[in-house]
Amino acid sequence: MVPQAAVDSPDTASVFARLALELHASGGVEETVQAVVEFALQALSCSYAGVALATRSGPDVPAVTDPVVEEIYRWQMADQAGPLTASMRDHTTILVRDTESDDRWPDWAAKVLSLGVRSVLDVPLTTASGTVGVLGLYSSAPDAFDADDEAVAHILARHASVAVATARKEQTLARAVDARKLVGQAMGILMERYNLDGDRAFAILKRYSQDTNTKLRDVAQQLIDTRRLPR
């Protein structure tokens, strides 16, 4: 249960009000997660913050407040061991009260401790379709995150989850619209050059796409750029 003090604090309420406005105005995934990590520094007891997003090729790190976070993420991605990877895999919040004494990931803890980080809180960014990423919070003080901090982090993660999912959907739709425009332009070139109708022009593009194992969008782009079909 979210502690009421964390929600009712005037400062916290003000931060979330501004966060909602800024996320709504964000232009894409990178802008959205950058807003999230910047607000995390204002709303929580952390020295650094970052967001890692799940992609088909593995975790991507589009936003951090300090290069230290990038280094922490890089170690975990290389070894596939640490609270970030566990949080993303198991869809669960993980709290490391003190890297000096935590024994769950000893190699990772020793490396993070060498950077001056003592406390870590990783909160998954989840939507109806699953985990889209992890919000990572880091402090140079041991046992820095209390129940109120964790509650606020969960609220922030929910805001971020919806914003990131929405931004990704909009990017996907934008790419789809762009692809249709390219295919339409390529079809127009074929129709004019070879006196074809639309169905025949599209069939030619589709055949070249299948024969060359190239995405239809890329076949269209190549035809537009070179005025030739791929060989």
C-alpha cells in the first residue's frame, strides 16, 4: 500500500503535476525517459537515476542523469547479473540497501561500491503487455530509500510506463505511415515508367522484396533513391 504521506506531500504533488504535463509534451521515447529521470532526482532521495528499456536486441539505455549510471548498466548487461536484469526479467521491484553488505550479486556490488554508490532501487516499468523497462535509482548513502521513497518511485514508474508505451506506439504508427508513403512513391515511379496500374506496380515491389529478402520499405526507398530496383 502506498504511504499517504508520500502522496499528499505538497512538494511531491507539485512534482507529479509538472511531470504529467512534461510527459504529455514529450516528443518521443528518448525525450519521455529523460523527463522521467530528471524528475526522479527532484522527487526522490537519490544521487543518480536512469532508465533501461527492453528491446528485441537487449536492454537499451536512452536516459541517465550521470555517466555513472551508464557504467552500472553496462556491467549488468555484460554479465547478465544484477538487480536491473533481475527486475526486468522477473517484473519485480528490487531494493539494495547497501552495496557494501548485499551478497546477492557480489561482483556487481563490488563494482558499484567502487563508484561510490551504496543504495539502489530498481522499479520495473510495466504495462498490460508486460515489462517495458526499469527505472533505476542510485544513492551515495547506505539505506537511502525508505517506504515513502519506494512508494513515490512506483507512482513515477507508472507514469513512465504509460508514457513510454504511448510514445513507442506513436513511433511505430509514424514509421508505418512513412513506409506507406515510400511504397506509394515507388509505385508511382513504376507506374509512370512502365505504364502499369497500381496493383501491378505493388506486385512488382512485393516480388522484389521477397526475392531479395529485403523489407518492402527498403525496396521502395532504394527505387526512389536510385530509380532502379534492387538486383
